[in-house]
Amino acid sequence: MGSPRRHHPFYGIVLQEYSVEQKKLVGEPKIIFKGTDLRITEGPHLYKINGYYYLLTAEGGTRYNHAATIARSRSLYGPYEVHPDNPLITSWLYPRNPLQKAGHASIVHTHTDEWFLVHLTGRPLPREGQPLLEHRGYCPLGRETAIQRLEWKDGWPYVVGGNGPSLEIDGPNVEEVPWEKDYDEKDDFDGDTLNHHFQTLRIPLGEDIATLKARPGHLRLYGRESLTSRFTQAFVARRWQHFYFIAETKVSFRPTTFQQSAGLVNYYNTQNWTTLQITWHEEKGRILELMTCDHLVVDQPLRGREIVVPDDIEYVYLRVTVQATTYKYSYSFDGMNWIDLPVTFESYKLSDDYIKSRAAFTGAFVGMHCRDGSGQNNYADFDYFLYKEL
């Protein structure tokens, strides 16, 4: 007899007691809710409000049919009655809503006795030539967070204005607190640690790969494997946070073989990225080249038109300008006179919806990399990294 999980990968929400004293789960796990016909039931939150247990779950998957379902019971172990107007929130019914993929939510009750729903969402950009109602667009910013007001009727929570998300709501009745930006537009790498917005791929990088100590005021990356590798990469990046922005860096790098490269990357995963990088050409010497990877199909759009880097130039400035649906690279040898490269890239190819995956939601990244496939441990020194909303 086959395992039930084989046919029901999301078999239900399980409740089990946790012992604070023993710091472990105790007793038997019990399935208390198997979800609705929206399926893919996960992400539970359990609240006790006015004598009822309210079970809030995500359903429908993480794409455009995403939703939040709520059910209640007088007993902790159920049975749970589903909301009469379920789902609590979804964008699936509202294809023209600028907030799509609404679901996977949490309930907040403020000290001012106001109720809110915080939920995941995505803001898709249209792709030219595709019907909105069929494809809904592409989300290069990945998952984002939105908030809605809740009101209570007959013991059930309802999203104010209907179960589709609102782009703007009335804020809570509390004193406004100004919030400064949590990052500097330009990171000069003068500190002892990386800006908390930077991330590395899969694992933290040790001082033998990424260090701020080898050359003060610089991030040094020792070359590792290529951007297609699933092993260790010398790659430090931050998320795309805006539809319109520029990212820029200044790098010193002296390759000696075509197996070495360093530069600026726009990245989704190992199969989808573009880079403007310094590398070595057997006939031209040190060059700037564009390299792209589209579902693991690698291309060099400037093949035969690579930019030669003069030998007396220590630093090369690299920049990308993102304008919603498209982005372009540019470079400079002095930081003042910039030259745009004659290639325009489409942002949708770095979106959750383009990637060949059943659970893509990170959005695009922009950052710095250094590759050395020769084993010589060559390195690149990045003097700064700038990220600026336009």
C-alpha cells in the first residue's frame, strides 16, 4: 500500500504539543485541517480570539492563484469551519489589481484595537505582446509585503473593501514615526562587516574568499567558480528593491587568462543572469565583455566588439541602469565619462515567473563577482558599491 504523501504532498496542517520545560515536541501529532479546494495548504498561524481558535493558512501555491484561507473552531483540535466567504484574501479574481499573488498572511491586533492583515504579494510588470488576463506579467522584485485593514462581522474577519488587496489603506491610529533609510546609497567598504543588505549564494563566504581586511576601503573577492556553478562562487549581491534604479561599482582587476573574470552581475539563479565583466582576451589583452545566461544558454553579445581596457587603467567603473521592463550596462575609465553599451536586456528574464521552477520567489539580485577557473587564486578589489533609486 502506497504512502498517502505520495498522492498528497500537502496532506494537511499538523498540530502537536510543545513542552517548554523539555524544549521538545511531546505527544502525538494530529492533522487538524486538510484545507479547501484551493489546495497546497501550508503556512499555518493559530490565534485564539473571543473563544474561537482561528486557523489562518496559505493556499493555492506561491504564484498568481495564491490565497489566504481562514477557518475557526471552538476546540483546539477542531473540526475547523471554513470562512463563509473564503478566501480571506487573494488576487486571483482581480487580474487588473496592481498587487498580485496575495496570500500567506498574518493577523495583527494593535494596542489601539485596530486589526490588520499582513500578507505576501507581487507587483508584476507587463510583457509587451502578452495579454494581461492570461499571463498577468512578471515580478523581478520577487515577493514583497503588503498590509490591509481587517474588520469583524459575525465572528469572522473580513478585509476592508473586499477580499482583493488594496494598494493603499488608512494607517493605524498611532503617532507617525519617521523611518530613515536602512542603507547608504554608496557603500565604500570602510567598515569591518558587509552591509546587511548584501547576501552570498547558499553559504557565508570566509575571509579566504571575501574580505574587507586585505586592502582597506575595498571588498576583495578571490576568484572561485563560474556564475553557473552550484558550488562555491565569489559572489556578493543585494536584491533589486525598486523598478527604477542604478547600481554601480569600481573595480581593480588584472586577469592573466580567459579563465579569470570579475565585474557587475544581474542575477536570478545559476541558469539566468547577465554580467558586464573584465576578463582576458588572447589577442586583445584585458577587455570588457558582456556575458548572458538564459536558461543555461550562454552568449556573448559583444563578441568581436569587446572593449579593450588600456594597460595604464587601474580601476574600471561599471554601471547598470534599470528602468522597469528593461536595463542597460555602461562603463567608464574615469568615473565621469560614461559609455552605454549597445545592448538592452529585458527585466522579465530575471523574474520569478520566467524561471523554470515551481517555487521561485526571491526576485532579481545585483552585485559583484570574481571568477578564477585557473586555480591561481586571482582576486578583484571593489572600491565601492552604489545602489540608488531613480
